[in-house]
Amino acid sequence: MDREEKALRYARINVWLTGALLVVLCAVALILVPRAMRFLDHAEDTLTTVETLAETADSALAAANNAAETANRLAADNADAVSEALEKFNSVDFATLNKAIADLATIVEPLAKVSSFFTR
């Protein structure tokens, strides 16, 4: 074989191998591209779901913060009123109050007897 025939033979082998490689690459592309597209669609749906969940979580956190602020305001507003009521309650002289109730009972008892006399 001379040099030209060897070059021609190697060129043919090169063309066949290149063609086979092209066929393999096309087959791989036909198999992988649809799978990649499905994967990307699924990833997009997942990201959309994650974004929706993040928005829902943000609004839930905002609502919880508002509720906590309202509870804090309510506690602060009522703390003064409760404190004032406790001061008034503590300032009551119970001994004098009990004596006044006993005096009232001694006054009302004869009146009750008189009124029961008229109801007979």
C-alpha cells in the first residue's frame, strides 16, 4: 500500500467514526433533552410552590407580629387600670366596712320584723 491509499483508508475510518459519534450524540440528545425539559419544568413548579409558601409564611409572620403588638398594647393599657383597681381595693378599710355592715344589720332587723307584721 502506498501512502495515498493509507491516507484514504484513514480518512474513511475517520468519516465512519465521526458519523458514529454524531449518531451517538444525536441519540443522547434525543434522550436527554426531553428529560432535561421535564426536570426544568418540575424545578419551575417547585420554585413557584416555594415562592407561594414563602409569601404565606411572610403574611403569617406579619399577622403574628400584629397579634403580639395588639396583645402588648392591651396588656399595657389594662396594666394601669388593674394597678389602679388594686390600689383602690387595698385602700379599703375592711374593719370599718365590717362594723358598718354589722350596724346596718342591727338597724334592718327591727325593720324586717315590723314589715313582716304588716304582711300577715
